[in-house]
Amino acid sequence: MSKQHHYEISLCWTGNNGTGTSGYTTYERSHIVQVLGKPHILCSSDPLFRGDSAKWNPEELLLASIANCHMLWYLHLCADNSIIIHSYKDNPVGVMKLEKNGSGKFIEVTLNPKIVISEQEKKTMAIDLHHKAHEYCFIANSVNFPVLINPIIELI
């Protein structure tokens, strides 16, 4: 039996410089993403699109969501399979293609998790569990582009 889960956020544009959107260059792309009881996330667009480089942009949030979901599933599966993870770091990379008309879309995301374990005999399983985590990842299952995984497993 499948269940549905609902998620809600609040989004508030904070970039009105007094004249609203009277022109493409007259307003800031600044906005706040909020969830009740959690710290606010200060956002903007990518600097390429007149955004503030000091704030999160939607593309970075998408990349973070994919990497975060994969990591959480991976840690869960490792715990279930008695693989002790001592460290997990990732430097994911996303590729977005822009069209001449200004539209665009992600065409690929590559996760590059670097994991540290202590048992050599579990190294192969530790690599294989990345594929299983990918199958379970809610976010990766929701996007229409490839999510690739290049894991590196190191020993203590």
C-alpha cells in the first residue's frame, strides 16, 4: 500500500527596490524560503541571471537535495548491512543546458561521494550500496535527467 506525504514551504520575494518589477534590471532576485520552526534560507538567482552570489540559488538547492537524499539512503543501507561509515563527503556537480530562448534544464548530475570505512572485506558491498541507495532516493526518482554516481571508498 502506498502512502502520500505532503511538504509545505513558504516563499517570500524580498527584492522589491521600491518600483516592483517595472523593469528587468530594477528589482533584486532575493527571496526567503521558510519552513515553520527552521532557519530561513536566503535565496536569489544565479549571478548569471542577475542574482546575488552570496545566497543560495534554485540550481544549488536542487543539487543539494539530490546529494542529501542519496547520502541519507546510503547511510541507512550501510547501517542495515553492518558497514560502519566513518566519514561521508560529496562534491556533486550539475550540468544545466541553456536554450537560445532563455529556457533551460538540467541534463545531468554527478554525485562524487568519498566514504571512509574500516573493513576491507566490505569495500565491494559499500560500493554496491550506492546503486541501491540511488534506486530508493526520492529526489533522484523524481527528476527527468540522469543522476550518476562516482563513489570512492577509502579505508581508515
